[in-house]
Amino acid sequence: MSGIPILFVGAGPGDPELITLRGARALAEADVVVWAGSLVHPALLTHCRADAEIHDSAGLDLPRIVEIMVEGYRSGRSVVRLHTGDPSLYGAIAEQIDELDARQVPHAVIPGVSSFAASAAVLQAELTRPGLSQTVILTRRAGRTPVPDGQDLASLASHRATMCIFLSVGSIDGVVDDLLTHYEARTPAAVVANATWPEQRVVRGTLADIAARVAEAGVEKTAMIVVGDVLAEAGEPSKLYDPEFSHGYRQAHGGGAG
């Protein structure tokens, strides 16, 4: 059966203006929208048509979600599965795609702005500062979902890279204990709760005190933990705009800027 592919769309971190143009257009054209109501800001639904059939997946299990999407596809309607942030990160799209593949239902993914990028923007931080970190680790602490061997926080901390930790603020004490196996206690840390939402909050500190500050602020969920020297130290200037550095668009010593 041929039809319109089901689209997995990244809603972005919360602000309805941070969805991509392609994602907003997909919502505006959709006949059926299945959205993650517990995570996606409801203002995103303003992109939908008034006559669109909308389902909140917060109370649905995987079989029902797949059933709704497949029914929409087989009836010739356009279907959007709206996920928070970017669907490729902790979006649970793989299991849905597996089910669609088993039914020979076509699909595509429209990326979105991840909460780690939104948190960096809120903090006005460059996560890859020369001399401090050229690596960003996106991870989470083990919880109900375990992590593979060697991917626990204590092991990853050995790299001393910038770390963006998802889905873990509820165990911030354990996060800190894991990181202190390799990071110094003075290492800057920040927690951004509900990045880009109206109720956005930022808690800053170091690994020595961030857990206490988070507890005092009452932040318990929907937050990104960012750790690394890039949050405080100056680092080195990049070569990109160094007057002594030539590249394909500019010669050294002011030979013409691009």
C-alpha cells in the first residue's frame, strides 16, 4: 500500500518558535497528530489545523500508539508523531519504527532542537572551547533504564569533557558522586529546568554544591545537567578568527575577511 509516510517530528525544547520550519509545516498539514503531552509544550499544537485529529500519547502504550499511526496511514491521511526535543535522543522512536517496518509502513524523521542545545543557549555557553574541551558527552545516569558496561557516569567522567546529562536530576546526589571520581569538586556545573519554557529556571554552582542548590530550588525533573570547565573558564581563542591564521576565505594579517 502506498501513502504519505508517517513523520516523526522533533518539537524542540519547549518554545513553540523553536520547532523547525519543516516541522511546523508538517504539523500544519497533518490530519492526525500523536503528541507526547507530558513533555511537549501544548503551545506547539497551535501549528495544527483546527480539524486535525489529535491524540495525547501520555496515557497510551506502544501498541495503541502504533495502531493510531497505522490506521491514519492506511486511511490515506497524513500522520505526525510529535516528540520533544530531537527524536534521536531518548525519543523511543526506534521501537516505533521497528513496529512500522514490520507492517511495511513508510516513515521519515524531521529533526528538532535538543534540550542540551537549548540549555547551552540559556547558559550562553560554548560547549567546545579550545583548550578546555573539544568533546561533548550526551548521556544519562542509570535508573530504570540501565546503561551498557563502560557507559556509566563514573567511566565517562574519566574524559573530563563537557557533559550534558539527561533525565537524571532526580538523582543529582548520585550524579555528583559519580562525576567526582574524576572531575575536581571546583568543576562548574549548571542545571537548566524547563529550558525555553515560561517557567524556565537555572541553577549554577560547582560539583561541590550543585546538589544542595538544586534541592533548595526544588528542581526534581525536566532538567538538563551541564558540567565542565567551559561554563566558567576562558579557554583559548579559536583559530577561526585569529588574525595570524589563514583559511580558505581569509589570508593572515588582514588579507580580506569573509
